[in-house]
Amino acid sequence: MDQKTFTIEGMTCAACVRSVEKAALKVEGVSSVSVNLVTNKMEVAFDSTKVSLSDITNSVQKAGYKAILMT
Ligand code: 9UX
């Protein structure tokens, strides 16, 4: 299991948080997602043999937000 942190752009309310979490969670192989509206950070735990980072950022993008991998 791998874990990465992303910065999310475009969130303004708690429903945005839900949308981003839902978008990341529906990626096959993602096991847990935690989004913080105050810090704009998203922590994702996933199986790196099933998920690439672009799968996560693309799904979040489709929901209308931008996910930037933290280095
Ligand atoms: Mo809240 Mo977020 O009304 O896209 S859902 S701003």
C-alpha cells in the first residue's frame, strides 16, 4: 500500500470535500481518502500495483477540482 498527499485547488465548501473524496475513492485500488478543507490537502492510500497517480488526479479533475501531487 502506498500513500500520497495532494494539494486540491477549487474547494470552497464541505460539499466540495465530499465530491473530491468520492472522486478519488471510486478509482479502483484506492482504499482510503481524507480531504481537509482548511489545509486543502488530500491524503490517499492506494495499491500502487493497481493505481497510477494520474488515475487519481484525472478523477478529481473530472469532478471539477485540481489535484497536485506534493513532493
Ligand atoms: Mo459548495 Mo463546492 O456549494 O464545488 S460544492 S462550493
